[in-house]
Amino acid sequence: MLKKSILAAAALGLVCAASASAAPSSGYVPKRTVLQQTDVPGSNMTVFLVETDLEPNTVAARHTHPGVEISYVLAGEADFIIEGKGTMHVKAGGSFRLESGVKHSVKVGPTLTKILAVYTIPKGADMATPAPE
């Protein structure tokens, strides 16, 4: 009986450890590569063309952008968890728009997800700002 209890406890410990290591990290920040940028003449705005690589099975930390984001999904799929609006599923070939200041996080699917994004933000502003819960 004691031997069975020890084996059961060990098996449960392994399952819990595996679950914890497989759980997505909520502090993950995706890799963003600026492909082009230009200032909008006669304004205080800059437009960025950015490729974002989101690693499989991660959760990009909750954040905001100081301007509009218009994006096209090049590869993979993900769920955008948007405050006040719920979840928006995106996949390769789809596009989406996020308004300025919208708090969101991204739960990435099982493969690398690549997004081509256009950000229009105030000159000198950070492209993204953390928005902890």
C-alpha cells in the first residue's frame, strides 16, 4: 500500500511539473523588427512597418499601443484577448485592426506566428507599453 502511494505521488508530481513547464508565460514580449518608418508630413505622427514574430505556445504580455495598429497575419495563428471585447482569433491570411490604447494580450498557437503590422503613433512614443492587470 505504501509503495502504491509513493508511486502515485511521484506520478502526480511529474504531471504537475510537466503542466507548469508547458503553461504559457504571461511576461513574454515578442520580437518586433522595424522594416520601415517615416514621419507623416505636417503632423506629429510616425508610421512604422513592423514584422512581429510570436513564438509558439506563448502568451504575449498585456500591453497597449499609442496609436492605431493595422495588421496582416503572414503565418500561424493566435488569440488576441482584448479588454472589453473578448477574444479575437486570427490566422494566416487574415487581417485586423486595434485602436489606440486598447489593452490586449496574445495567446499564440502551436506554430510560429508572424504578423506584418503598420503602427501610426506619435513621434518619439514607445511602440508598445505594458498594461499589467
